[in-house]
Amino acid sequence: MYRTHTCGELRLEHQGIEVTLAGWVQRKRELGGMTFVDLRDRYGITQLVFDEKASAELNDKLKKLGREFVIQATGHVRERSSKNDHLPTGDIEMDVADLKVLSPSAVPPFTIEDESDGGDDIRMKYRYLDLRRNPVRENLVLRSKMAHAIRSYLNDQEFIETETPVLIKSTPEGARDFVVPSRMNEGQFYALPQSPQVFKQLLMVAGFDRYYQIVKCFRDEDLRADRQPEFTQIDCEMAFVEQEDVLNTFEGLTKHLFKAIKNVDVADFPRMSYADAMINYGSDKPDIRFDMLIKDLTDVVKGHQFSVFDDAEFIGAICAEGCADYTRKQLDALTNWVKRPQIGAKGMVYLKCNADGTFKSSVDKFYSEDELQKWASACGAKAGDLILLLSGEKASMLDALGALRLEMGKQLGLMDKNTFKPLWVVDFPLLEWDEETQRHYAMHHPFTAPKPEDIALLDTAPGKVRANAYDLVINGVEIGGGSVRIYDSELQSRMFDLLGFTKEEAQAQFGFLMSAFKYGAPPHAGIAFGFDRLVSLFAGLDSIRDVIAFPKNNAGRDVMIDSPSPIAQNQLDELNLKVVLKEKK
RNA sequence: GGUGGCGUAGUUCAGUUGGUUAGAAUAUCGGCCUGUCACGCCGAGGGUCGCGAGUUCGAGUCUCGUCGUCACCGCCA
């Protein structure tokens, strides 16, 4: 036995007893005749005291101790003569009688403290050291607790946790697959799952009725702060349910997590159609912690010889409360911000609704005070507010206004990390048109059921068909999404047809699913939450990297183990692979 | 694929208009110190200014390229 107690549990009540602790040297404070050592493990810190007069042997060992040495110390617990209110163990210390170095440490490249001196790069390279730090470890403890709470909630609701295979089959739709060559099947490849989609549907056909899994998924696409090539989903599917049943079940799960983990009671989640989200928020994942809705001013501002507006398909605005005192410099900065290629606006028009009731606009030579008053009324603006207008092609301006809205929300401090506003976005379009390939793609996935009342549109106006598909959005983050599935092989076959699959292709890719549907498939629906995003939201973090023990960087590299990496020629030979690198231009 | 930020001591950063020997903090090492807890005080060592070209009498500083890293756009059913 290496220890009798952890470094976080000794208190005054333990005084007088002999204990053994083991852990890492956090810090050494030498005061000449005596030395203090802070001993750390994941449970806390306990102060060890060494008296110079005790023994020469102990002094020698003590002298050699450095930061992050792993040691074992034995001695009696005693009350401190000067206590430390900042530590739970601050009333006591160990009078060390015996010390053993279990493992020495090189000088770590950054300080292992709550506020480390290390930057992201170096901490990622030495992730195992970064994980010793309290804030990083706490994120992973939170993750563990949330996983536990999810399992417990779903188990109580009769969900069956079922594993599905990781080596599966590549499909053309959706994200790029990570592929794995098969040695035993020459020239053939497995794919890693983008999600266990078809397997969970087959489990419904199998009569499992309620399935869930906290499962790794893989997508070979470019990364972001909230996107990793491998990420974790809370993946679920239910049979004999309608959309409403799924929403209620997972709204319940989400509320349970907020209560159990953060002791927060959240109100019932509002529902918003995809169409409304796009028009009012310029986004399919609206942040409803604040309003500042987008207003369509097209009809209000046209027809006044201001050609920029007159020639535009759409003119939209947001109203920033209390910002009429923005300076020229601030407005110029915002204008430049919306003109960046990422936002893509050509320019920005402002209208200051001054406190004295007058108006000041960048285009007021085209518009009378009365006209400007109409703008203000249409935006619901009051004295002291600032209206920002963008004009251009409708879809891209809604997008830009949505981004501008978030930027203003950020600048005005309207996005409090401790406020949680979940909502369901529903009625997504079933299909989206792709200009490049001149065909429709499934917006969610090809197994999503159209709304029954829209099925007639499948032939006439497929772009207008709405799906029984839904997303859970919290604070502008897409936490999860799902849909009611097609369970009729005829309709499924028609969908593949719409998506441009030939009968043969559909049969080759998804024949197993359509066969399964011929043997009594129950109506079913499902949902998947992005677990990493959910944890980072609960932790108040912007990057999911912070809630993953060993994450990858922007380029999909693990800088700690230095992967990916080339493989040996004999491995390539065995797999019948030949590497041909493209010439760099 | 694209846009932008960053790259200087182990680490985090400063570095003026292009001009003498590139600084600070912290970490490390040595010395002093018996109640510290971010201990304190004194001292020391530590630099291919990411890399490569170019401009210049002279480049950490300017230009181009390249590599690394971060954020975003495209992409992510």
C-alpha cells in the first residue's frame, strides 16, 4: 500500500496519527532551518514539513527534490501553528519522518499550476502534464459525471446501450470518410462511421425499441474550435414514436443534466421553425439569449434614388439598443468587419436614433427625417438606439446580419456564459440544392422522412418539402439533431431516386437497409447530441479541445504522439497500397 | 482550397524610424534565511530573434517564400 490517505482528506481530526501520503511535489519552500513541501494529487494538496535537525539522511533526500518528483512520505499529522484558510487541508501538516522518492522528474517545460505560464502549443505537446493541472482535469471530471448522468437517465427510461461496429462501409453521401485498408480483402477498405446511423435503425427493426450509445464518430473534414476529426455522440433511436416523443424525451434528458450537474432549472424549450430562424436570426442555430432580431426593411427603404438600396434584392437591419453614441471610429470598424471576405457585405449603412429624437445616418441626404422615422419604427427602435443595415442578395445578407448580430451581442456583453437558453429548431427542409453538382442533397441524411403533408411536393417542388427533422440549439451552439426516419422501403427507394442514386447504386450502398425494411420495420425516430459540445457548453468553454483528454490540432495532428505518420514499406506491401504524392506547384 | 493573427531565453512576453553588447517577468542553478504557503533577500547561467532568400553600409524590425500554430470562410448528410 503506497498511501493511507489522499492529499485532500486530512483534517484536524486526524492530528496525532501516523499517515503515509504519495503524490507529486508541487512546490518547495526552504526557510533555512525548515522546509515546506506541498504534496499534490488529484484530491488536493497537503503540506509536508521537514526540520533540519531531524536527520542528515532526510536532509540529503530533501535537498534533491524538485518540482513534479513523485514521492512517498510518512509522518504524524499535526496542527499547524499558522493555518492557511485557502486550503481545505490548511489546518494541518505532516511532520515528515520518512521520505522515499518513487520517481524523479526532469524540470517540466511549463508550470503545473491553475494559471500555467505555458501557451497552447507546449501544453498540447506535453498534454499528460497539462492534464495534471486542476482546470484541465476538472473539465474531464465534468465530462465523466455528465456521461454517468446520461447513462443513468437513459437506463431508467429503458434504453438499451448497444455497441455498433467501428469498421464499417464507406458511403458517398455526407462527410468524407476515414478509411481503413483491409489486409484480408485485397484492394478493399472499411470506413470509420460518421455516425452509427444505419445500425441504430437496424436495431429498431430488430425490436430493441430504445437504443443509445455514447460513441466515437469520425469525419474527415477541416477542423474548427468545435470540430474534431473524432468526436463523441450521445446517439439514440426510438421505435413507435413520433417527433414529439423524441423531443420530449431528450428535452427531459437535457433538463435532467442541467439540474443534476449545474443545479440549474431551465424553462420548457421553445420551438422555432427553420424558416423563422433564418429570417429572424440569419442562422439555423439562433442564440436566443438576446433579441436584436433581423428586420426586413426592403419595402421601407426602396424608391428614394439611393441606388445601392434600389438595386438590392433585400435590405435588412438589426437594432443595437443604446448604441447611438457609437463613434465614427467604432462604426468604421464595424463596417470593415462586415466587409471582410468571411462576412461578405459590400458596405454598411447606419442610422443613429439620437437621444434628442433626431436621426443621423450615413445616407441621410437620400432620406428625410420622416423617412428615417419609418426605418426606426419598422425596427422598433427608440431614442438612443443604433440601426445597422446591410443590403444585397437575400440569403447571404441574412447570413451576414446573423453574424453581425452575434458580433454586436458579443460587444454588448449579451452572451453570458452562465445563462442557458435552449430551443428546438424544427421543420428543416428535407433537401438542399447544390449548384456545383446541380442536384439535391439530403439536408440531414437520406433516411429522413418528409412531412406527410409535403409528400405531394416531392415530385413538383422537392426543394420545398419539409422534413420531420429537428435540432437542439443552446446559446447558438448546435448541440444535437435528429429526425423521424423513413421505414417504408418504397418511400426510401423514392428518396434515393430523388438524390440521384440509380437503382443499382442504391442497392449496392443501402440494399441491406431496404431489405430490412421488407421484414416489418417499426416507425422510428432518433437523435444524436454532440457530447463534446455539450460538455464544453456546461464548462463555459469555447473549444471542445478543452474537454477531450487527448485532442488533435487544427490540422488534425496529434502533436503529442506526432500522428498521423508514414507507415513502413512492408505494411504498405501487405495492404497492397502504393503512396503517390501529388507534385506541389 | 481561401482570409487573417501569432512565432524573440525552458516558459510568457516587451523590443521605438532599420542603428552600440536583444531586455523584463517567471522558471532553473548557487548562497543566506525556523512558520512559509505565488515565502523573502543576494547572485549566476540561459538567445541560430521559426527556417530560407532578398532589399540595405547595417535586418529581431522592411519584402518574398516556406514551416509551425490559432481563429474564421469554404467544407462538416
